[in-house]
Amino acid sequence: MFCLRKMSRDLLVIILLVWAIVSTSIAAYYYNEYLTVKKLYDSLSGKTIIIDIGIDYGNGTIYWFNDTVLPAGATVLSALTSIAKVEYVYGEYGAYVVSINSVKEKRISEKEGYSWLWHIYDVSSGKYEIGPVAADKYTLSNGDIVLWRYSHWKF
């Protein structure tokens, strides 16, 4: 009887010892992984920005590309080209987007048509404001929200 109790106690001690070693090893592994990811994050901090960018096709279809990671210094145009197939031309004021994902600008007449325009979300007003400059001239900041709209215009 005494021998059986001693064996049970020894077995319990061995199981607890194995559990302690395994759990400590797993904790050490995940802590090391955390340090590796943190080091990578710290090295990229200041070198990248994260933005949200959407494409509104004007027919009720809007695709959002949230948490898009771009290099610091990225422009509205470079952000768009990173998520879509884009055709653009350079003019007097900068890049002019002609087509996004094969949806091309369309002129109905000299005074009416559809074109791609970009907007940036203004946190203070809670509204989207039309881009103040050409898409290749506006440098994005971390947290910006950009929306490209296929817009109807008429003079």
C-alpha cells in the first residue's frame, strides 16, 4: 500500500515536472516570436503608412481596401495603383486618371460626362472633400481615408 502511494506521488511529480517544462518552453517560444514581430514593427514604423482607400463605381458598388500599407511618402495615385488597374495621363496640373479597373471616363457631350475624381475624408467636418490637387501631387498621411468616385458632371 505504501509503495503504491509513493509511486502515485512520484508519477504526479513527474507529470507536473513535464507540464512545467513544456509550458515554459511554449511561453519562451511565443515571447521570442513577439520580440521578433515587435522588432520588425519598430523598424517599419515611420517608413510606412496605413490608409483606407475605396473605389465608388457610381452604380452603388463601392469596394474598400482598408488597412492598406504603403511606403511613407506615397501619393493618392500610387495608393490607387497599388490596389487597382489604372490608366492615367499627365497634364499641366499633374496626373489625370482616365480609367480604373477598365471603367473609363465617358463624355456625353462637351458639357456633360463621367470622370474619376478623388476625395479625402475630413475628420473635423465629417465629410469627404474633393482632392485639392492632382492625385500624384497629394502626399498621404497615416490614417487618411481616400475615396475615388466615378462622378457625373454637367456644365
